Amino acid sequence: MKIVRFMVAMLSVAAITGCCDSNDKKCGDAVFLNEKAVMETIMTRRSIRDYKDEPVCREAMAEVLKCGIYAPSALNQQPWAIRVVDSKEFLDGVTAIAVAQNPKIAEQPNFRNFFRNAPTVAFIACPIESYSGEFDCGLLSENMMLSAWSKGIGSCCLGSVVPVMNSPEAKPYLERLQLPADYKLQVAIAFGYPATDLLPVAPERDETKAYYID
């Protein structure tokens, strides 16, 4: 896996360095020692949709969580609430509810649970009444996924989990998250060690959607 990741990283670095000539003063003179490592992590991260059964080491997840809460937030309100679950009983229970609601879910290849087979899931919530909570939780989520990838931990955003968790059948599981009364579940993120060394190919990006306005 390290070989595959290294090859992808090197291709990404080549693309990145091609974007900016080191002799071009417009690029800035400051050089950060870990700049390439950060950009490699961003450019090589993929959404992983199948994981090994082994839960993510809690010490590693603690570091991922710390990176998450160091994300910026409007007025530094830090409006998020994060609950991490690595209980197979919990995840299998929600899976049974999801399959009962939509049996086609279980027809996915190698299906083991509703969370893309992830053994560790982070549930992220924000205040119901918040003008920036959803945006702030997005920043937190990206920090968590990138920091996880830098440690060899895959991730995938799971928006489909929210309506299932908000359904009457899943109320006992939602209550077990012990979210503040005025919070709503925003997203769930699957975390785990990728089940295969073969990483998904990144879909082509439309670079014409970002440009300067004079």
C-alpha cells in the first residue's frame, strides 16, 4: 500500500510543482518545511468505501479529533459536537435499521455495514439555530479527514446516515450519542484502514470553475 500511495503522491507533487515556477517571485519567497507533505496529503486523499474490520486505534483518533477542533470557526464559537463510535453492536444496530428501510443497501458489493464497512464512525452535529454551524462543521470534517489520511487512515463522508439516524426507529441510537438538546446531526464520517492497497482514481476536476476576476 505504501508503494501505491508513494507513486500517487509523486505524481501529485509533479502536478503541484508544475503550477508554480520556483523562480517566479509571485509565488512568494517563504518556504515551509512540510509544505510538500501537506499538499501530498490533500492531493492523494480519496474517499474510501471499504475497510478492514480493525477499529481505528483510539490514540490515533484522538490526534485526528484534535486536528478537527483546531479548524477555524466563525468568531471562534466552535459550534460542533463530535461523537466517535467504534462499537460493533452500535454500528450493526443502525445497519439493521437502514437495511429494513431500504433493502437494496445490503446488495452493495462486500456489504457488512451501512457505514461503508467502516469500524469507526464520527457523528458530527451543530446547533439547530446557527448561521455558520454547518460551514464550520465542514471545516472541522475536512481537517479530520486530511489528518487521518496523513496517518494511513481512510475516510468517507456519509450524508445518507443522517436521515436514518433521525428516523423513529433509530431514536435509541441517536439518544446514545448524547448530543445537546438544541443540536442537529449534520454528517457522519467513516474512518478505518482501507481494505485494499488499490486506491480509487480521482475523478477529473473542472479547473475552469476557479479563476481570477480583474
